[in-house]
Amino acid sequence: MIDNNQIYFARKGSEAGLGDKLYLNPKMANRHGFICGATGTGKTVTLKVLAESFSAIGTPVFVADVKGDVVGLSQPGADNEKMQERIARFEIGDTFKYQGYPVHLFDVFGEKGIPLRTTISEMGPQLLSQILELNETQSSLLSVVFQIADDNGLLIHDIKDLKAVLQFVTDNAADYETDYGHIAKASVTTIIRSIVALEGEGANAFFGDPAIDINDFVATTEDGRGVINILSSESLINKPKLYSAFMLYLLSELFEVMPEVGNLDKPKIVFIFDEAHLLFNNAPKALQDKIEQVIKLIRSKGIGIYFVTQNPSDIPDAVLSQLGNKIEHALRAFTPGEQKGLKAAANAFRTNPEFDTLELLQNLGTGEAVVSLLDEKGIPGISEHAYILPPESLMASITDGDREALIKSCPLNEKYAETIDPESAYEVLAAAKEEKAEAEEKAAKKTEVAKKSEKKSGKSGSSVTKKETKKKSTISKETEKVFRTASGTIGREIGKSVGEKVLGKKGKTLGGNVGAQIARSLLGTIMKR
């Protein structure tokens, strides 16, 4: 609720009744804050009252809806006896009215809102390494893989692109080692396993196109109210890696994209992160340092960050110290560790002599809180016992029909509803692989044809050679036969002549036979040579 351009959200309280109004100064709203308290103490009501008030002064809001009832901000509240009592108690009958607020619904899975996505490239290797819980060596390798992709014009939009590039780099590691260093296959395998684990939480729905434009969250209506962007997180909260991945991306993107604006009369946009402990659970120091840096510097960009969690100890001290506006609902302390945390929470408030903060924190009723807000000079006020105003919007969730109507009427629905799968690393590398396979197949066929042709040519030559050899052999035998016949005849005649002269008529016959044999023998030896 707005009163004198201030966010009026609570009244001081005591056993005697309600006291002065409590205001959150819009000029100090970008100094961040937190809403803490055990389950059932009224955190969601406080969240709604603040979201309504920011919208009313023209400041857009982004909030995660973990339980599914924050979406009730879109519908007017229901009048009943209990609400009438609260309105009368706070004496706001003249200004309070049931009304819904302008809402845009988003959902990473695209089931209960407009699909909310980003690309792997926009998230970048550093943040992705932190989400995948990679060690220093693996993180360095992932950065190298991104660099190789950039140098080769390979766009990494979704997970299949990233996997394709990792496989490509592994297959061609030897070609890149000179320029980029050693690429260990074992490290690549570890990275892929971490990616598969993230896929198991539904990351395929989150990484893709079209990626959300952060500037689309900074919207106002024609009547000047800030749009409340609600991320349906009922399913997402059960996938802590993916939930923290989105929240961390959002913080980083806000820091990188939003321009410096200095001190404004009201925040440019306010982000409310529910179940904030998921951002910090098991987070490495480098990541906590990054969040701390963002929290410190982002206020100069006119952005307020508010964490909602069960206990302030869920938030690292370095981050907690940057949260100037504190709203602490009842805390429960049963174990020694919880009692220690309770004392730390009480000590974080400036002492109010009217009550014992430690004792009050344990005895607050639903809708009550201990509050400390920044004044005009940015100085934390003393702790106050506060009673939170009721919201003007619906306390419960909405019907499926109302949700569907909100989604279809949203001007961003047409922009983000359909997933686009542009030509990126996966398609380029798949096409190159197919082209290479076709080239290899053609080369193999060409080689096979050449071998067949050579084999055929070899058989033909061999046949001709044998034929010619056989022909030559036949000629040689005929020639030899002729020579042998001729030699026999000549030898016989010579033999006859010599035999007759030596032995008479009997010697003629014998000399002829011997002469023929001698001649054939001599010629046969010559022929063989």
C-alpha cells in the first residue's frame, strides 16, 4: 500500500495495540533486504504486500512462486470475516480495496507460464562450471572448449550443441594442442557426466532459443503500475541444481546488462528470490564472492534484491551484511546450532529498549515480525515489533482457466512460446561429419573401381603372354623337328659315304644311322642353348 509516496506495509505493535505506521522508503529499496522466518509464520503474505506496493509505485518485480500461491497477485482478494477484522484493526478501510495486479507468468518447463530460457553461450563457461561443480582443471578445459568453438564459428545454444563441441574437440585434440594446450579426454568425460546430471533435472527445457531478454522484465502498464513477473517454481524447486542455475544466471545477467543509473527515487526493478538457501548450499567460495560482488554493485543500477528464506544463517555473512532492510518473522530454535543462529539473528538488529529481541523472535505470532529499515540517510533503524498489513490480492492460488487466460493475453507469449532450433554447433558438426563420411565413401568406391580395373588389366596381359609363349614354344618345337629331320638326313648321307668307304656295303647302312644320331645330338645341344 502507498501512503505519502512511501511503501506502507506494517504498523508497530505492542500488548497495548497497534502504534505508528512503518514505511519502506523507495529510495532505500535498492539497498536490498531479506524476509526470514519459519514455515507458516507469514513470509508469503509479507512478500505479496511488498510486491503489490512496488507495483503500485511503478516498479516492476520478479518473484519465484515456490508454493504456487504467489500467482494470486493477479486476482482481487476474497472478502471474508477474517479480512474485515484485519482491515478494521489496521484502520485502512478508506484506502484498502481488493484488486489484482498486472502479472506475467513464466515457467522454465513451459507448463504453467511462458517458457523461460537462456543459451549455453549467454550463461558462459565460468558460471556453467560453477553450476556443474567442476574443479579448476575441468573449468579451465571448459573455457578452452568455448574458445575453440568461438574460433571455429560454432554457436553453442543448447546442451546438444555443447555435447557436440566437446566430442569434436576430443576427436581432434591432437590438432588443437599446439594452440590451446593439452586436452585430457578424462576431463572431457567428467564434464559430459555433469552435463547429463543437469539434463536429468530438465535443463534441456532451460537451455535454448529464444533466450529471455532481461529488459522484458522491466515493464509497466498504461496506468503506470509495474508488472509483477512470476516464475512458477513448484516443479523447479525440486530440481535444486536447475533452480540455482537460473537464479545465478539471472543475478549475473542483471549485473552485466543493466546500465548504471545512480541513486533513483525508486528501484528500476526488484527481484525477490524465494528459498534463497538453494543459491548458497555447498556453493564454492568463488561463487559466493561473485554473488557478494553483484549484491554490492548492482544497487547502483537501480536494482533491489530481496532474499526469502527460513533463517538468516542460510545466507553467507558477507552477503547478509549487504542487506539493509530486514523483516524477521518468528524463528524456532530446538538444537544448540539453531539456538546459536537465533542469537546471531537477534544481534543483527539494533537494540530497542522496549523489548528483548531474542525473546520476541521466539514468540512472534503469524503475521508479526521484527523489522529494521533504512532511513533517508541509509542508516539502519532500531528494531521494531511489526504487524504486517493484509494483501489486496487473492491469498490463494488461481484456477487453471485464469492461468491460461493470463498466459495467452501476455504480450510476451508470442515472442517466447515456440522453441526455435537454429543452425548451431550440433547441426554444423553433424553436416560436416556427414559430408566427410560421403567423401570417404566416394573415395573408397573410387579405389575399389581402380583395383578392379587393374586386376582386369593384369589378367588380360597374363593371357596374352602365355599365348605368345605357347606360340613361341610351338614354333621352337617345329623348328627343332625340322632341324632334327634335316640333321638326320644329312648325317645319314655323310655316314653312308664314310661307312661304305671303310666297311663296304654293310658299313653304308650302319654309317648312315650313326651319322644321323651324331648330327641330331650336336644340333639338339645347340638348340637347347
